[in-house]
Amino acid sequence: MTADPLTRAKDLLARLAAFPTVSDRSNLELIAYVADYLRGLGAEPQIAPSADGSKAALHVAFGPKTAGGVLLSAHTDVVPVEGQHWTADPFQLREADGRLYARGACDMKGFAACALAMAPEFAASGRPIQILLSYDEETTCLGSLDFIRRFGADIPRPGAVIVGEPTQMRVADAHKGVATFRTTVRGVEAHSARPSLGANAISAAAEIVAEIDRLARDREARPGPDARFDPPYATFHVGMIAGGTARNILARECVIGWEFRGLPGMRATDAMAEVEAFIGAQVLPRLRRHTPAPTIATVLDVDVPALAAEPDSPAATLALRLARANVTVAVPFATEAGHFQAAGVSTIVCGPGSIEQAHKPDEFIEIAQVEACLGFLQRLCAAA
């Protein structure tokens, strides 16, 4: 392989972007392509299919298969493009004005392409470096767990993990967690002219939404100790609500989709308990005042742990040296980093591109950011 790392990274990003790995679709073709690429370098990738077999994660280790070393983590899924106005095919990489445009170019196939472009150098270095490509990060953040559970068994436990989400190559040692909930209110249908014959699920849901908004204002008035977060407090948010049959029928059902983004140290179950306490004390008694049949149930769909700052941790110390920086930052978005930290591995977030470009039409990554990432990884070859 004779091409320079930047050319290889561009070529690989073009190939990766061409696979439309939106989270509700399979990523198996992309994984197969990467596996073939790595085998062509003499590496031995491992593949872990999802429970239903429609997706898979991939892991490869270079150098000695012993504990320690560095693991580079990236997710292969991207967000949808439907409803967005793109000026060109979102799954065909386009270069213009010093930028590379495509869905996932920034979030986060750009980092994956850089890591894979450096695979020949990783193999030649003889140092312990691993790459993990996951799935479903945009929906559940669970696609990396199969391999994380194998650390210390058939996969070397890394000494540090670098999750390459877009931070403009700044070293982030903290991020919020995110938990998503689904609250289902089931009432009793009746004619709207005789409300005492039923129970309106939408009215009860409106009370719950108002309480979630009140909790959001409460948290806004109580910022956390780490002023690096923007905003510096935990947030509640209602993003979806659906219910009802007709204007003149008391709604039989209403479903609320809401989330909690907590600072490190905060538990999603505590946020859920606050909402459930209000429901039990205030909403449910009113909903049942004419009939005992109504119910309200809240389900925790996704719980992505926060990344807590660990000053002078092995991952932060190494990444700051590789990034030629001396200050860490905190980011407001959640990543898979919390899962690695929860498994006892020192972890930071550092990758090319700006999160401001993620999830947007005409998503792009600057070529200068790709070059900066490659420089970071080239220094890793000598420092891992």
C-alpha cells in the first residue's frame, strides 16, 4: 500500500460514506468491506453480530495481544437524510473548498476512515493498538457492548480508549449522559359531552408534560460544579406526544417521549422517579376520579452513561500529548465513552470535525481536520 495516509483516508471515507448505514438499516456490507480491507493487511478482524443478525460490530488488534495499549472507537451508523435538503447525493463523497461532504463525513466515518487509513502504520509499529467499529450509537449506544464485555477474555483489555466523535481534535474528558423514556397514559373513551363517563389520557399527559417542564426549569436554576458544560445543568425535554382519536372523544391513550440529560454522577432512574412520584401523587388520582380503569406507565428505553472527568487519567494524559494541547474540555452530547469508562477503562473523546456539522444537510468535515487527526494517530504509533 503506497498511497500516503491522507489519500488513503479520503478513499476510505468515500467507500464508507457510500454505505447508507442509517440506524434503521443494516451495516453488514460496510463491516464486510472493512473486514476484507483489514485481512488484506494481514490483520485478523473479529465480528460480533447483533442479536437479530442484521448488524454487526468489528474489532481488530495490532501488535502484541496483551493488556494495555490504546483502543480507537468509532460508530458506523448515521442519522437519516429524509426531509433534509442536500445539494448532492448524501452518500457520495464530494470534495469542495477544502471540505469533504457526505452523510457521516463528520459524525463519525471521518474518524473511522483515519483510523483505518493508519492501519498499515499501526501494524508496522508493533505497538498494541486496537480499532472498534460499532453500530446503533445514534439510537441506543449499545452496539459496542458485545466487545466491551470481552475485554480481558479473548480481547486485550486496553489501557486507554479514544472515542473519535467530532471535537475539532480537542480532548474531551467529560460529557453528559442521556436517557430516553416513554410514558404511556391509558384512559377511558367517552363522549366529550359527558366527561364523567371516561378519563381523558391527553389531559393527564398534559399535566405530566407541564411537570417535566417544571423539572427542567428547576435544573436550570441549579447549575452543576463543572462550568465547562454548555448548558452547565441537567436538562429535561419532551420531544414527542401522540394520542387521541377525535376531537369529541375523550382520548383512550396518549404517549409521551421525553429525555433526561444528566451531568456526571446523576442517575437516570432518579429523574424517572421524580416524574413517577408526581404521577402517583397528582395525575393518577385525578385520572381515576370517575373510574379505576386508567393506568400510567413509564419505560426507560435508553440509558447512556455520562463520562466523568478523571484528572491526569492515562487516556487524558496520552491524548493531550498527542493533540499537543494542555487543556481538556467537556461536551454536551453523549457518546459510547461512558460505557468504556463503566467497564473500568480510562476513556476520553477526541476526533476530527465539528459537532455543529453533525446531523445537518450537506454535512462535511474539513480536510485540515482529517490531516490533524492523521497527525494525532501518527504520533500514537510512536507513543502507544
